[in-house]
Amino acid sequence: MSLFYWLDMIKQNQGERVQLNLDITSELYETINNLKEQMNGDTAEVLLKAIALLEVTIEAKQKGRHIWITDDKQNLETEIVGF
């Protein structure tokens, strides 16, 4: 599944929610809140997008592909590894 598939599913299923209780560190809680502010979203949106990105990354690795971050001239800045 692609990242675009997941993002489309997020938009379509806004009403279909299940409550989930998590026990997380205060540092992770702060990170989630910072992301919420940057995205102008909510906790569910942050977690859904994070899961979508993780799924795309794992799928790419399984296919022998790589995830990279490049600058505006397509110069490699970072390779996402460890999945």
C-alpha cells in the first residue's frame, strides 16, 4: 500500500474511530503534541500518518528499495534505514 492510499483512507474514515489508550513517555507525548501543532491536526492524524509512513518504508525495504530525503536539487541528504 502506498502512502497516498493511507492518506486517502484517513480522509475517508474520519468517522470510523476506535478509542485506544496508550502508556507513553512524556517525551513522546511532547513530540506528538509538537507534530499536532505543526500539522494543525489531532493526535489520531499524527499517529495515522506516522503508521502510513512506516508501512511505506517497510514495504520499500521488502522490495529492495530505499527511502531517501533529498534537497531541492535531488542531492541525497539522508537515507532512512533500520526498518
